Amino acid sequence: MELLDFDFEERIERAETLPARCYTDPAYLALEQRRIFNSTWQLAGRLDQVGQVGSYFTANVVDEPVLIVRGSDGELRGFHNVCRHRAGPVAQGAGQCDKFRCGYHGWTYATDGRLIGVPDFEGVEDFHRDEFGLRPIQVQTWEQFIFVNLNGQANPPGLFDCLEDIPALTKHCRLPEMKFAERRDYVIDCNWKVYVDNYAEGYHVPIIHPSLMRELDFQRYRTITRRYYSLQDAPIKAGAESADAPQRRYSPTAEQSEALYFWVFPNLMLNIYPDNLSTNLIVPLGHDKTLTIFEWYFHEVTSAAAKERIKTTVDLSDEVQQEDIWICEEVQKRLKSIAYDRGRYSVRRENGVHHFHSLWNEFMRADG
């Protein structure tokens, strides 16, 4: 069976969801790796991790080992963390150095990627060091975030082409002033698209998330789609008008009266509340296992009051995440049922899911 032997309708009013096998057949993930994840901007880390000359960190970007370094000339660079000799690790963890030494046979590289040391290689014919430097990857930054693109020699859309007007819509948050507060990783037994589907709509909030429902004015909840992202604009209930105000975490402010949930194709979420930001990166570990990485940012993180706000924020987020984990794992089980293949979309509530599926379909059918 051809992986893409189904039609996808661009009009949500007539569209069916992706076939169940797109979530359950391992063959799709290999094609997604090549056509989606290797062709899009992926969040790799933060600028504060490479603030000094020679500082570096390593990361796995959807199963590709990468190395981000602040070179001796002050330039920010990215490389595949793969020695050109026999694929050993050039660097591990994070730190500061003036060169990298492969942990397998000791080949060394400058912080600009040049091969500068090749022990015991006499007698090798037609070997040219300048042809064996580290393979570079494209790096761009937005505010304090570092993104990489693994698309090789191709010319993908720039990072800001993909972010579109998100920088303008988030300017009031003063993101460069925010400080990292906490990270939590969750491993979920579901396909990565099940999790994105769930994030991309608020349709399930009244059923799955009672605490979050208390925070939001669901009747005014709306989803706006752009070329490469969607935004769920969720007005926060006014505290004085709400009978459940004592149980709530958020109140509207002069600068922001709603929760802003950005999804950037294919696997990045930005959750922006009046006093904090959290990023959520969705990383497939297999066709039926997904890692979600949450990181929280606040303007103040050291005082006792700030620490209490961080705790209550993370606690609420964790509660919501556990609810999402439960439903995503239940959906994954049932996608294998002989009783289900394709569903339909709510025009009012699931335009974000349809938008995600439309982009998935576009990238998966692209040549390459």
C-alpha cells in the first residue's frame, strides 16, 4: 500500500481527518523525518547556553545529533555532532573549550568546524583535511531561542518567514528579559501527531481540562491560522466576575487579557500567559512514543514570591499535561481499532487540526 494513497480535502467543511494508519504504521515516521523534520526549523536551545566564546552544548534534534558553539570569533555556529572519520561523538554534554576532540579516535576540530588534528594518519593517500571539516547546519535565532535547520544545501524558508507575525504579537511579553525557570520531560505512548492534534484545538477543554476551563472564557475561544502556524486565542475570565476566582491562577492584565497558544509547524508550541511563557517541543521517539519537553520562563525567578508563582504555574501545567497524556494514549490505542479509519472536523473548533493536517499533507507529498 502506498503511504499517501488517500486524498486530502483543503475545504474543512468537506474534509476527512488523516487515515488512522498515518498514526500507527511505522513507515510514516521515516518519511516524516526526511520530508518534515529535516526541512523545518527546530528549536535546539537558548542563547544563554552559549553566551561566552568557546561555550557549546549538544542536543538531539529529532534523532539527529547536533553541536551548537560560540566560536573563537564570537560567531554562533551549528554542526552535525558526527566525526568525519568513523562517526564518533565530537562533543558531549555542554561546556567551554577552544577545540573539539572526537571521543573515538581523537580527531580534533576548531570551533569553526575545521579539521585541525588527525593522529596516526600517515600514509593515507589523497586525503585532504579541508574536505573533512564538520558538516555545518543552518542556525538562526529569535529572541533568546536558537533554531536549526537540517536541510543541507537546499534553501528553506527563513526562520522569520515561518514565524510570520509571532514576533510582533509577542513583543509585549519582553521575551529577551525572561529567565529560564524549569524544565520537565514527559514520555507519552502515542504518535507525535496525536499530541499535536490534541494541542491544536480547544474543543476538548470543557471535557478534559476542568481546571483550565475555570481560567478561560470558552465561548470567546477562537483559533486563527496562518501559513506556518496557528494561534488559539483564549480570553481569560475576569477575576471579579468569576465565582470560581479563588481556585484560579490567572487574571487579565492591561498588557494581556488572554492566553495565547501558538503552534508552529511541525512540533513547537508557545504557551503565553500574562506573567510567563512555556515552550513545548514535541519529539517523536518512535511511531507510537513521543517526548514532550516543557520549559518555563518568567521575568523574575529568585524571590520567594516568584518561586511560589513558578510552582503554582508548573503544577497547573502538569495537571493539564497529565490529562492530555491520558486522552492521547487512549486515542492511540483506539486508532488501531477495526472500527475507525477517518473522522470529520468541527468547522468551529477544529480548524487548527485541519490546518496541521493540510501542512502535513503538503510536506509529505513534496518531492525529495
